[in-house]
Amino acid sequence: MALIETNNLWKTYDMGKVQVHALRGISIKIDKGDYIAVMGPSGSGKSTLMNLIGCLDTPTQGEYHLNGKRVSQMHDDELAEIRNREIGFVFQTFNLMPRSTALHNVELPLIYGGRNREERLQMARHALEVVNLGERVMHKPSELSGGQRQRVAIARAMVNKPSLLLADEPTGNIDTKTGDEIMGLFAELHNNGNTIILVTHEMDIARNADRILFIRDGQIEKEEIVRRAS
Amino acid sequence: MIYWDIFRMALNALWANRLRSGLTLLGVIIGVTSVITIISAIEGFMGSVQAEINKLGPTTFLVVRVGGIITSEDAFFEMIKRKPFEVEYAEAIEDACEDCEKIAMQAYGFSPEVKYRDKKLSNVYIRGAGASMIDIVDYEVEHGRFYSYEEDYGGRRVAFVGTTIQKQLFPNIDPIGKTIKINNLKYDIIGIAKEQGATFGHDADKIIFIPFNTFAKDFGTPRRNLTIFVKARSIDVLDKAMDQTRVVLRAYRHVPYDKEDDFSLLTADSIMEQFNNITRFMRFGLIGITSISLIVGGIIIMNIMMVSVTERTREIGIRKSIGARQKDILFQFLFESFILSVGGGLIGISLGVLLGDLLINLINMDMTPSLLAILLGIGISSGIGIFFGIYPAMKAARLQPVKALSYE
């Protein structure tokens, strides 16, 4: 069974007099363990698609099944629980809590997941060790480099062992060398069986994925297979 | 427990904005302090009044020409037209009232000058009272004795004085047996009253009791301000004693059967009730006016929370993206306003109790911290936190994650 299955997904924004169709009937299927890149120019609808897949927003029309659950009809709090358990986000701007330590940032999803303190701290420390930040758990984002911040964000995304890692331009705000490190980390996560969806506009970055989806005008323009999933 | 964690997040957020939180807290503190101060002071004041009135004793009542509950202006003018009291009423009550134990007639005045040799005191409260008065009022004999029925009957110039007279006129001598001059008439001191202490800035020991008949002879009978003090045999027969007294007075004053009494009977309870009535508007008015500052405190909280929600829109978006539900966000912001208001409330209560105490001490009254005021303070401040915090918190909770995340 596919991890992600969308069927004729539409997203329409009502801008008063005109209706803007950000997505025009997207149907995709992503299996567990896939590593997919989504590419497209700005305004193509790739961000809207990511928001729908990430359960941050709901489609105007169409159906979306994640891990067998029909999430397209869920309301706010159910979606919040799905985001908490099934999805880990990595953003271009890191989106860490600026005043909290790395440890607390990583612990946060577990707090909302209702886990107890001991378990939380243990899991958060472990996640930070996985991204090689075991020495910097008590540092605040302002005391870390861009690459380190993004690794904290990845630790936060992965700490709850989600079914899906969603990364939106994860290397957009860091230099190429550090970007390569981050991509290396993604490859490792993929090798460990995690499903990753990566949004980018850089071909070099997209080539790290197994498959690239090209989006234009709210539709899938073409699909390119970089390598066969092993 | 997730709510404990959310509570800690709220505390951290407040701590991160220390100055702003402090100023908001100050707004609540000012509001709660003023309300608690006023309530404490009023409660203390009313308590002292009650204590003062209770000195009359539960079995004693007063018969007065003008007094009691005045319901209208007309009733008041009707009242001051009442006939003056006559001296023989006391005797009449004594004869006819079976359940009255002690009866004493009283007239009073303020003496412009009381002298002993070269020492002088002015404005001394002179009570011309029957010999039973010592058994009716709260004053007790410390040294010497109160005057007798014979001394009253004979109009003897004897005086029973309060401790202020003793302290001011006889600093180092025993005043008993000495002669003082009240308005240039000589009186022999025969006894000293136990100290009463001052209440409401009024010195209850700056007083001289002289026999009623002596007072009548020396100062004239001010018939318009005669008061009859009556002590019933027990609390059970108080009503009967009052009824019997009423019958006597109605007969003596020729009140037709279909007319109301043209005199008033006052007990400690009725005096207190009257005092309550008179001061009710003032008390509620004061509390009402000071409550405005509480509302201002609440508005400050709401304002700050609105700013805070807008400022932290992105933070809310991040929290939502990693799984915070609406109520998680709601409670975080509600906890923040709650901590501010209850924190301000607790500090305000402490300050208010202290200030109330200070105010009350200024007019020489005792005050115990009012439990009512404290509970009210906690209740009101937490209510304010929730009431003024709920709207900003709901606004935060309902933010759309996508919009919140892209907020600059």
C-alpha cells in the first residue's frame, strides 16, 4: 500500500473577484521508503502541494490518503495529531524556537505528543546525537551555525520517528558545503528506510532523490527517475 | 502532564519579556491593591463601629426622641417636631416595666473648661446620668466609686472621671477627694473609670459623669436631648421590656391609638442596621469606583496579549506544524494572562492588606486581614485573567498553520 496517495487534488484560493487555482488535479502515489524531489518555478504550486501533503492545509477538492488514513476531510486538531506523529518538517528558515535550547526544540513535538519527561529527554538527546550535535544540546539557535541549526531542525523532525520527512528548500539558507552535509544526512536517513519528500529549485539538490516530480501551473508536468529504488 | 509543560512554556515566555510582563503585572497590582485596600478598610471600619456599638450590650436599649430608621425627608421633619422628653419618664418606666432591670436618664453637654488649680482641659464630654448608669454602660470603676442614688437625688456636685482627666489634670497625684472646676463650679472627684482607649480619633476617656439632677441644676435640663438608657432583665425579655416601655411612653405622651410612636427605641442591632443603611451607598460606591482600576488592569493584560499573539504568530505556526493542537496554544496564552493576573492579584492582595491595615491604624482601630477581601481578590484577578485573556488566546489558537508560518 502506498504511503501517500492523492487523487485529483485541487486547491483554489478565493481572492474576491477572481479564483486562483494553485493546484489543478494532482494525483500522485508515493511508497514507503521513497526519496522524492519536487521541483518547479515559483508560483508553480509546489509549496501548496507541500502544505497539503504536510497536512498544514486541506484541499478544496480531491482526496488525500496518508498511511491509509483519509486526511483530506480531517479537521484542525486531527490534522495536528497527524503532523505530530506522521510528519517531520524541515524548513528553509529552520523555524526553531529562538529562545529555547537545541534540546528543548527537539523535545517540543514529544511534549505535544504527550510523552513523559524522562522519555522525552532521552529521545531528544538521542536524536541530537544522530545528527552529531550531542555536544551542543544546551546551545540556543543563536549560538549555532546555519548548518547546525538545520541539523537541530532535522533532529526535531525525526525525533518522533514519523512516516514522512518533508523538507522545504532545506539547503536554501546555508552554504554549499554545509548543504552537502545536510544532503548526506538525508541520504543516511533514506538508507535507514525513511520516506523523504524534498522541495527544491536546484537541480543538483534534486538529483539526490530517486525520483523528481516537476510541477508547473498546479499540475504535474513530468516525472524523472534518477535511479531505481534499491 | 502536558498542561504542566505548557504552563512552563507560558512562564518562560513571560520571563523572556520581563519588562513587559512586569509592567502588565503592575497594572493588575494597582487595581487589586486599591480594591483590597478599600474593602479591608471598610471592613475594619465597620467592624470597629460594630464593636463600639456592641459596647451598649445585648440587653440594653435607648429611648430617644429623634432616632431610628429615617425613611424619607418628610419623616425626618415630622420627627424633629416631636415633643421633648420629660424627666419623670424614667421613674414611670421604672414603675411600670416589669422586665426592665435598670433605667437611667441621661443629658449631656461639652464643657468648655475643666480646671484643677492651674491645669485646664477644654471640650470635655459631660454626661449627666442617673446612678444606675454605671450598670448599663460599658464604663467600669477602676478606683473609688460611682455616685449613689442619694447623691443624684440630692443634686450633689460629685464627679466620676475618665483616665484622660486623671492623666492631664493629676499627673502625679491621686485625684480622688480632689476638687475640680467644671465651668467654674466645684465638683469632688469620687471615682475613676477604667481606660476605654480611643476609637475613630475620639477619646472615650475624656469624659466626666455627674449625677443627672446635678446636671439639670447646673446646666439646665436640655429636654430635647434627653436619652433614657434601659437594661432589660435578660435577652429573652428584651422585646417584652421594650413593649412595656413603649406602652408607658405612649400613655405619658398621649399618643392616640391609631398613631405611630412619637419616640424611638434603639438597640445595638438597630443602631448597627441604621449605620449600615446610611453608609451602604458610600461603601458600594467606593468599591465600585476602585473596581474601575481592576478593569483597566484587565484591559492592559488583553492589550499586551494581543500584541504578544501578533508578535509570536510565527512561533505559533511552528508549534502547530509540529503538532500543537488548538487547545495547546489556547492554554499557553491563557496561562500567560492567568499568571499575570493572579500574580498581580496575590501581590496586590498583600499590598492591599498592608495598606488597609495602615489606613485603619491611622484612626486607631484594630484590623484583621479580611478573608472576604482575600478570596475576592484571588477570585476577581483570576477571573480577569481568563476574561481578558480568552480572546487573544482564541485568536492564537485559531491561526491557520500555513498563514502563521509565512508571517513575517
